[in-house]
Amino acid sequence: MTARKTPLYETHVKYGGKIVEFGGWLLPVQYAGILDEHKAVREKAGLFDVSHMGEVLVKGPEALEFLQKLVTNDVASMTDNKVQYTPMCYPDGGTVDDLLIYKRNNQEYFLVINAANIEKDWNWMKENSIEFDVELTNLSDETAELALQGPLAETILRKLTEAPLEQLGYYWFTPEVLVAGKPVMVSRTGYTGEDGFEVYCRPDEAAYLWEAIMEAGQPYGLVPTGLGCRDTLRFEAALPLYGHELSAAISPIEAGIGKFVSLDKGDFNGRAVLDEQKQSGPRRKVAGFVLTGRGIARAGYPVVYEGRQIGTVTTGSYAPTLEQNIGLALVEAEYAKVGQSFAVEIRGKNIPAEVIKKPFYHRKGK
């Protein structure tokens, strides 16, 4: 299958982005370098193209009832213009995907799903919608998305809009606002552990908005940023990545995001299994660790204790902000406690590691 291009592909080439294939899309992994871009987002701001993400509109008299059955979080607790993070599970508790839900009103919700899961999610949603009076529309090809992330994101975006961004709280959105003269939807969300905004727009206006934001951010040190630093940033904040910390074989409870599983809201896909895991404790857990010996852990490496494999690394990397080699691993629950020692097998050698508290990084301020 030929890899797809986002509306910003030519813009990435113009800015010197190193293009790689990711989940069927041609996207920049880096521009000036992953470490420099990572540091820019932590200290100033970075601009990401996340137009490859999928979007689904859910409308109808039973939109809420449908979503309550579909996802694990309590959608009924949302108010208009609120954003909610939630896993979406199979009946066996495995994770179909993790997504964002934007509530426009009681009968209309905008869902943002992972790019690599668009077809799978769409089929799963359609299958589950049969018994509800709802209409689903796949807006993935009609929507582009830019993510402006970093402590100076508000300062930069404020130059391009009259919207009161300072009043937009974390995980809230404004459905219609002008940015650089273009009608967009803006949310105060992101996937880096920093303050920031996600801007949803028409694909044919994405390049114009990219240039406008870059120009507005130039005095503040804004840089274009790629997939490489997006992963190191979300990893330091211990935000799960589907296919690593979450999958059809890993439940939200095992992944350590049980706070997004609401057992009080009634029935939903996977409820019985997730309830049992919450009550009795999961057999496996995602733990954070730091390597105390030399080496970098990578996804798929075995985690061992006294010669026996007790788990597998799900993500591992050098953490630029912490200046440590750290990782996340799905291990047997009894070995997931802070302070526990084990080893990560790296190229045939057992490198000592110790479980540490997640997230590895907390931002300061708003």
C-alpha cells in the first residue's frame, strides 16, 4: 500500500523535515534534531503536524447512550465544549483504541482516534451503533490538525486570534474561532506533557495556518517538530501509546489508566473484565523504570528477574529532560512496585533496572 501524505507534506519538505513512513503516512521524524526539538517544546514551543489522526462525528438522539456503551469513561459527566480522554475496549477488556471525545451538545460529539486504527475503529463503531439511533460520519479526510505545544504556545497563538485563550481551560475547546483569519476549532489539549493547543482546520488551509503560526512564533523560538520528539515528550509524561502500552492484549487497568474506567455508569464493552481487574488487581501492570546500568531499553526487550522473564519493555529511550535512560514495561504485577529491582536484557546482557514512579516528568505552572 502506498503511504499517504498529509496536506502539510510539501511544507515539511520545505522546512527540511526528514520524512519517514509512520502508520501508513509520510511524516517528518525530525527537522533540526530530536533533542533540540524536544528541548524547544519543554522550554519554548514546537509545532507538530498531526493531520494523520482520524476524526469521527457522532450525531443523533442516542449519541450519548451509544458512547456510554462504546467507551470506558463516563461521557454523561461531560458538559458542552469539554474534552474527555477515554479508552475504548473489546468485551474481553482488551483495548480497541484510546481517543479524545469533544462534546458539542447532547446529540453531537467529535471523536479523535489514532491514525493507524482509523479503519479498525470505524468498523468497530459501526458494528456497535446498530442498536442505537445515531449517525456516524468519518471526517478523517476532511480534517487537518496542527498541535502547538510548549510553555509559550498561548503567547504565540494569541497573536493570531481575538479569542480569549487565557480563559480556555485544560481539556476544553472552542468550536468556532478565527485563527489568522481562518475558521477553526481550537482545544487546549496535547500529547507532550506541556501546555498547548490543537487546531482543527480544513485540509486546504493547513499550510497557510502552519506558516502563520510559524511566523507568529519566530520571535519566541518556535520550531517545527517531528515524530521523534513527540514520542520522547509523551514518553517522559508517561502518556500511553497505542501498540505499546495499550493494545488488544492490554487492558486500560493493566496499562495503569484505570482512572479513565468508570464502573459506576452502567454497562459498557469490557465492563465485567475491567471490574474484576479493578477489584482483584490485574495480573500484569505497566511499570516505569530507570536503568541503573549502561544501555538503552527498547520496545520488545525482555524484563527478567532471577533468570526468569517477568515482562517486556513497551517503550524505552533516553529521556532528554531527565538525562536518564528510562522505560515502561508490562510486568507481572508483584514486580511493578516502586523500588523493585529487575533487569532488562539488552543484546544478551542483563542490565540492572529499578522501578520508579510515573509520570517521569511533570510540567510546571498551567
